[in-house]
Amino acid sequence: MQRFDSIGIMGGTFDPVHYGHLIAAEFARHEFKLDSVIFMPAARPPHKEINEVLDSEHRYNMVKIAIRGNPALTISDLEMKRAGKSYTIDTVRYFLKHYSDSDIFFIMGADSLLTMHTWKDYQELSGLCRFVVATRPGYIIERSDPALKNLPSILWERMDFLPIPGLDISSTNIRQRVAENRPIKYLLPLEVEQYILDKGLYREKEGVKDVK
């Protein structure tokens, strides 16, 4: 097994992956001198019904396509192979066991931080690794926010904020645009766009059957 001094884990659904994800991963890699950032597509996200997300194979393939050309970005199917729902704490425990000499950084967006109090064993998770929270420039995280005030103190001690360019891109919007036959060019890598079109993905609107 290859040895790393520091590893970034980029968890998420990636439905689909887009430039916001890629920028957060690359900026974190540079800022925190990470040897590698590993994208970790969730097979069964705990907060979503399985029929609300695209098949994990397609999401995995799109990430794999998106990170080509950057050897510091890799992908793992760990959560796809694991039975049951995909919990961050199980993934972090795996890396702590198999990369015991490495510093582990979990990379997420500010929206994920706001829901962290609902995560499985979040109090224990808070003390297991370091956290990088990607934010838009000027975005202020208030510890007094009702969604954040009960998070453990150790989490705040282990957390760093990473401003990234304020790209107004979301996977939800991309899916909606595809369903409405609107362009998604420049929101995600060209090869990922072509994969979506070739496979006929996201042709139905969010929660509404596409009758075209």
C-alpha cells in the first residue's frame, strides 16, 4: 500500500460531479499540502432515498472521467462495496486503520457542515480527523447558528475554512437543466457532459416524470 503523509477525503454523492467539487479538491490539496485527495462517491447516502440518486456506477464513472489528468486526485469505490448506507465515520475509521501514519483531512462544503449534527456518531467523528470546509469568499460561518451550536468544541479546533471561487454551480441545478434540455456546458468537464448525454442521464425532472 502506498504511503502518504497526508490524505484528503472528498465525500459526497457527486450526482453529477462538477467544477465546484474539483476546485475544492485541488485548492485543499494545495493549501494543506495533501499528497492525494481521494473522491469517495457514496453508494447509499444516509439522508437520501436510494431512488433519489443516480446509480452509483454512473456517478463513479463521471468522477473518474473528471479527475483524469490530475494524478493527485484519485477515486475509491470503498463506500460502493460496503453493504448498507454510506457513513462518513466508517470511511474515516477505515483510513485511520489502513493509513495509520497519515494525517487525514475530510473535505466538505459549508452546506454539509450545517447538517453535520445529523450524521452518524458525529461527536466521535469530530475527534478522528481534520476537517476542511470549502466556502465562498466572504461567507461567514457563525458558530452560534442553531445548526452548529451543539457541535463539539474539538471539531472547531480541528476545522479549517477554505475560501474558493464563488461558482454558483450545484448538482441539483445541473440535473434540472438536463431534464429541461438546457445547456450545462462549462458547469462541469466536457467529457462528463458528453457521458451524461451519451447515457441519457437525468432526462426526467426532479420528482416529475419527463413525458417528452
